Amino acid sequence: MALWDQLPALIGVVIGSLGSYAVQTSTERRRWRRQREERWDEKRFETYGRYANVLKAQLRVAQRIGAALGFADVADPLQPADGLPLLADAESRRATEWESVLLVGDAATIAAARRWHETIWTIELLVREGPADPAMWTRAHALASAARDAFYASARRDLGIAGDPPPSGSWPRQWRAELTG
């Protein structure tokens, strides 16, 4: 059999092999990218969750100190002498987690996270300075709650989670008003 007779079959094998290689390479590349995106989504989810938890813990310490100073709508008073060192530790944990947010977060979520921790700093400032106007205390919490909501909305958008986060509670808490009303 002459080479010319086998040439079409040989060309078909070469084209088939190249096509198979191209399809397999493309499939593997898409799989690798998808797995990489899933890993980063998981990392961002964990990072955002840890950051939210340390901020909530920091807020809780500040609120407990505020309760000892006579601010309303907070339970579990914690004397400033005992609470301020805890508040400093909470801030150190927040600052450590912040670096991870800066590494994996998108710009909108980083801005929302920054706004949220700045509102927590405002509440800390109120407890460090001592008793303040109760309206200022309530306003500071309303700002922190709104900043928290914005952070969660942005984080959910970055993670591709559909829908809005559940609405947050208002400050002061509605159940308190129901008891006195």
C-alpha cells in the first residue's frame, strides 16, 4: 500500500489526536479555574466570618463596659477596669483578622468592613470617655448596625450569595420597647 493511500487516514489520526488534546486541555483548564475559584470563595467566606465574629466580640465587650457606665439596653455589666484590657485584646484580634480581609476581599467589602470597625471604635470611644448622652449611645449603635448590614450585603455579593441578608434588629431592641409600652 502506497504512502499516498494511507495519508488521509494518517491526517485524520493526527487531526483527531490534536482535537482530543485541545478538548482535554480546555476541560482541565476550566476544571482547575473552577476549583481555584471555589477555594478562594471558601477562603473569603471563612475570612469574612472570622472578621465579623471578632468585631461582634469587640462590640460586646464595649457594650458590657457601657452597661457598667449606665448606658441602657445592655446587660452583663463589666467594670471599665476589668473591661478595658479585654477591649484592647479584642482590638488586637480584630487588627490581625483585618489583614486577611485586606488580602482576600474585594474593594467594596473592604470599605464596608472598614466602616463597620470604625463605628465600633466610636462605641469604644464612648465607653473610654465615660458616661455620654444616651441619645449618642443609641445613635452610635444604629450606625454600627447599619455598617454591619452593609458589610454583610457586600460580603454576600462578593461571595455570589443571592438575596439580601436578613434584616438586623433595631436599636434599642424592639422587645424592650414592648415591655415598657
